[in-house]
Amino acid sequence: MGGIARSARQLGLRAIWALGPLLLALANPHFRHWLAQALGSACVIGGFFAAPLLTLVAWLGLMLPERVALHQASTTLFAVALIWVVLAVLSAHIQAHRRQDEQR
């Protein structure tokens, strides 16, 4: 039991050392604002560029025989593309609304 307890304690300390700087960074409101803007921009850019590419790859996968892995993954690719586009549109709308509020 001593070895398991020691391993658990070491894992807990490593988690604290790894998450500590992140928690300190998230305590800063400027960093949180920057992080939200960066993630929103990544979502918009990724959604509008990657979603059509995922859809195209999924369509190509549907043309392949059923035993091919890309054909089997095509439904998942379509779902990911759809979710990503919806998140991109919502994120773009939120960012535009925030900018309007900041200009007032």
C-alpha cells in the first residue's frame, strides 16, 4: 500500500506544479480576456476554413467502399464539421457583439 500512496502523492504534487501556473494566469482578468479572444478567433478561423475541408473529405469518404476507414469515419466528420461551423458562427456573433459594446 505504501508504494501506491507514495505514487498518488507524487502525482498530486506534479498536478499542483503543472496546474499552479495556469491557475495563477487565469486569476488575471486581462489574461482571461486575451484567452477568450484568442480561442474565439481560433474557433472562427478554424470553423470557416476547416469545416468545408472536413465536409469535402467526408464526401470523398462516402464514395469509397464501406470497408475503408475513411468511409466509416465520414459520419463523424460530417458531425464535427457541422458542430464546428455552428460554434464558429456563434463565436463570430459574440465577438462582433462585444466589439459593438466596447465602442459604445
